Amino acid sequence: MRLFLAVAREQSLSAAGKVLRLDPATLGRRMARLEKTLQVPLFVKSPQGYALTQAGVQLLERAGVVEQAMRGAAVGSIAQSETLTGQIRLGAPDGCANFLLPQVCAAIGRDNPGLDIQIVALPRVFNLTRREADMAIGVSAPTAGRLVVRQVTEYRLHLAASQEYLAAHYPITDLAALKDHRMVGYIPDMIFDRELDYLADLGAGRVALASNSVSVQVNMLRQGAGVGVVHDFSLPFAPGVQRILTDAVSLTRAFYLIRHADDARNERLARFASLMAAGLRAEVTRLEMLCEAELRP
């Protein structure tokens, strides 16, 4: 089951072999033996990798439950330590992963030297059923799946541009003036969550410079590429970029902590989730206060 879980999650023998430190050919033979024993195909094999069949999806769900039960038994058999140990993988959108989680996880790591924290920064929704991560941070609350979801913190966003860009172009006095400026934002067909479609909500129209990465967009603005919507918590990392039209445009979004329902009784993950959520709230508050302080005379 451990080998099956690795192949199912990595979706290839080579990637799973690296995780398991096992030769891909050996791993392939083990999977073939498992399918023969169960008398059902678990994977659809192709040059692109190993995709799960319906039977494979059902086995993945059951194997995940077994895995969590074994983890719980292991934790229960050892006296509770004051510090966290082992490995925890956290999935997050890249804005959160770039500007917030390094500080938060560094602090948790200092207090828990035996803990290995992995941050997977990808601009998409994480599949916890496939165990791509132990928990994830999202920008909206999912409504499907066996998940436990809670809001961690709200954050603010505003239009912004570099001082260099603003000095060299027509003044931006209202939203209608945006049509005369180059817009920086997400690649429209790669917006993975409706909550991120800021420019469409503003009626900004064409996005001249686009990326699926928040950090790339912020760096484009730093280079004087145009005008875009940015997280207030990112601005302390972007000297020379300033907010504009703050009275006309002030957006509020939220981060949600998403965990698999099977992990509800896992005290170790619960303790990490609590520390991470508290740290995330504090860091958003700190950085937004820095952003506000820069505007005061």
C-alpha cells in the first residue's frame, strides 16, 4: 500500500521511485503484482505517466485511511513531546508561499528543530485526496470532498504601480483612466479560482503583461511594466511600488486552511495547523501595518 500510494500521488514510476528510493523497474513490477493480486487494473499507463482508473481512485481513498490510522497509532505509541518532529508538507498559492510562509515556517522550524517543513508553492488548487500535501491554504472555501475548512485570515489588495511608471505616464485619477495604461495581472485562462479574477471585476480589459505567478506580477510592477492589483502584504517586499486609487478600489479576500477529514484526530498535524494559522494571521497584520505606515506623513 505504501508503494501504491507513492505511485498514485506522483503519477509516475520515476517520481515515485525517487520518493521511495526504489528502482522504477522494481516499482513497476510491484504495481503489476498488486494489480494481479487484486484482479483489477489500478492504473492507465501512458508515456505521460500512471493515471488512476476508477478502481485505483477507490483504492487510493481506502489506502489513505489506512495510512492515517497507522500514523495515528505511531503517534499514540510515543509519549507526547513538546516539540514537533517528522515531515509536514503544506500546499499554498504562490503569493502566500512567497511573501508570508517563509517567515511563518522559519519561526516554527526554530522552535521545532526536529520538524521538516515542505512548502509546495503552486498557482492551483491542491488535491488532498491524492495526498499532494498534508494540508493546504486556499483563497476560497471548497465545498466538495471530505475536507475540514476554516478561515484563517482576511487580507487586502489594491491597485499599484511603480513610482517610475507613474511619473512617466498619464495621471490615473479614476478607474476610467486605466484604459490608457498597460495592465499587469493573471493569464486569463490560467486563473484557477474566481476570487483571483480582480481585473475582470474592475472592467480593466486587456492584460498586456500577464503571469500565473503573483511574485512575477509584483516584479513586473517593480520594473515599471504597468498597473496591477497587488496584495498589501507584498508591498514591503517591493520598494518603489505604491498603491493608487485606494478610495475607489479596495479588495478584501481570505485565506482558508484546508485539511482532509481523515486527519481530524491527528494531533501532530493539528498542532502544526494551529501554529501556522496563528503565524499567518500575525504576519499579514504586521506587513499590512508596514504598508499603511509608509503612507503616513
